[in-house]
Amino acid sequence: MRGRPGGARLHFGPSRKLPGCAIWRVVDGVLGLVDRQEYRNAMARLGAAVSVITTTGVDGDAGFTASAVCSVTDDPPTLLVCMNRGGSLHDAMKANGVLCVNTLAAAQEHLSPLFAGFVDVPMAEWFDAAAWTTLVTGSPVLADAVVSFDCRIAQVTEVGTHSVLFCEVLAIQAGPAHEGLIYFGRSYHRITVAA
């Protein structure tokens, strides 16, 4: 039994799952974290835009696919990108200190598995699959992306298996697309807005 404000008492038992209810776990009488797979299944229900994160540096252009991107603040304009520390581009991305978040249009869905490394194509050829330009940092900017945010990495925080990159936005390029791409339920979905 645990106390609650107002004197109400709660009893925490073993991990429980009831239809339409929350999942929780108690270990040695202490409320603990949910199971990793339960968490991953729940996160699959959180729709997110699909982006290709690009960078440039002494080793050339590189990029990866991400859906863990969000706004932090508009003063100063800052967004965050979560990147797996075990990824092959992790160290180069941090060392370069710059990146561009290219939010994919629905017609650019083919770029997502390519930059995720799910196809048997060398990274040097990934950029041949689309048209690119640059803005301020020199990081590749995807032509006709829904929107691209050209950034410098201002801060990095390590959390579990990932680095959270806090990125100050130096330039923005909005594209003409009216169909975006989201990842939800472990599959892609097109979303449309009126012109």
C-alpha cells in the first residue's frame, strides 16, 4: 500500500495489463520502469514525421533516417534529434557539429529505407537518389522536402543508447509539397493538407 495526496491509498501488485488500461510494474515494492518491448510497442502508436538527417565534414556527406525529431524552443530556434550511439555515423555527426533535418514529402518515402541502411547500396550512392542543395552549414538540403532545417549542434546529452542533439536552426527552406509522410504503427502513412 502506498499513500496518495488526500489520504487515498493505492495497492501496487505484479505487472498488470487490462484492456484499455495502463501497464505498470512493481519490483520489490517499488514502482519500476515498463518492459523495453512494451515501451517499443507503445511508441509505435506515436506517429511522427520521417526525416533524413544529413551532415557534411572532412569525410564527405552522410545521413541517416530519423523520426525522433522535435521542436525545443523558438527563442533561440532550437530542435532536437535523437541518434543511436551505436550507429555508424554517430561520431562523425557529432564531430562535424552541423546537420540538416530534411522532413520527407510523401513522394520521397523511398529515401527513408535507403538512409536507414535497409537496402544494399553503398552510402556514397545514397545521395544519388535525390536532388540536393546547401544553405548555411554546407549540410545537404533535400530539394522539395516538406521543410529543411539547417542547424549547428549546440549541445549533446547522452541518454541510454542514444545521444540527444540540441540543434540551433540557422536557416529554413520550405518546400512545395502538400503531402507529408509519417511513421505510425510500424508503417508509412501519407498525410495531406489543403494548398
